[in-house]
Amino acid sequence: MKKLILILILTFNLQSLTKADDIRDFQIEGMSIGDSALDFFSKSKIIKNKNDYYKNKKFTDVEIDKVGELYDTISFNYKTGDNNYKIESISGAIFYKYNIKDCFKKRDEIVKEISDVFENTKPKDTGKIKHTGDKSGKSTLSNIEFNFKNGDLIMVSCYDWSKKMPYTDHLSISFRTKKLKDFINSNPY
């Protein structure tokens, strides 16, 4: 139990869990929604690590490996063309290579802790769905979402990739503004 509490404290980078009322209060590797990515990375590193996931180019996704101690990768989105690279969503991923059961266990622990913090926002298990990034339909995504009245979203997810896909099973903790959530919902990969 002490290890779980320590991990969650590190997850939220020593943020006061009992006083949190907004997803912008949380940090992943020191970064929060609304921060400039330039405070953490050079412009060339951001550009080098951007992905071309979205058909609509309104937002740009960036994924950077080994940023800190806790997450294997972090990713964030910013509005394309924003010279300040203001973070509209941020995610941290922990790899579970060939160990999806531990991913689900950790996901459920984190969901319980978030539920304790946001008592007025109930978790919603969206079930296991096929990941649209795998045309074979063998990769799945299992989300638990916290949808806030202002439209913001926290997702705690386990990605179970097919062995034929070049990705590693992982846990993801994501914080998204309403603006980015709406964009992703209307512009799937």
C-alpha cells in the first residue's frame, strides 16, 4: 500500500491530491495543461518528435521517450502553428511488455485514487474496444474515463497491442481539455 501511495504521489508530482479541482492542477513529469512545451524542450526536439496522426492538422501530437523517472514516454498535443506550443493535452505511458494483466491492476489502482480525489466525477468504464490503429482488429484499448462538467477529460487506459504491431502494451494516463477531446472525437486516427 505504501508503494501505491508513493507511485501516485510521484504520478502527480507532489500535487496536493485533496485540493485538486481541475485537471490543470496535475502534472506529468512537471508539465501541465496550459504550459508551454518550450519550457521543457527545445523547438527542434519538439519538431523532431512530432507525429502525423491526425487527418485534420488543427493539432499536432508529440511523443518523447524517457523524459523523467516514472514514465517510459510522454506525449502532448498543441495547436498547430502555435509558436508557444501551449499544451492542450498531456499523457504519460508506462510499458508492460507481454504483461497486460499488471497494466489492468495498476489502472484500477490509479482509477480508485482519482475517484477519491474527484468525488463528484464518476469513472466510466468504456469497455474493451478494438484500436483503430490496427486494421487486423486484434489490438484493443480499455479505457476508464472521468468526464468533467466543463468538458475536460481524464483517461486511464490499457493498450493491448497485437504481437504483429510494432508497439508495446502500456498504461496511459491522459489529461485532455474539452477543445482537444472534441477534436480527437471528430478526427480519429
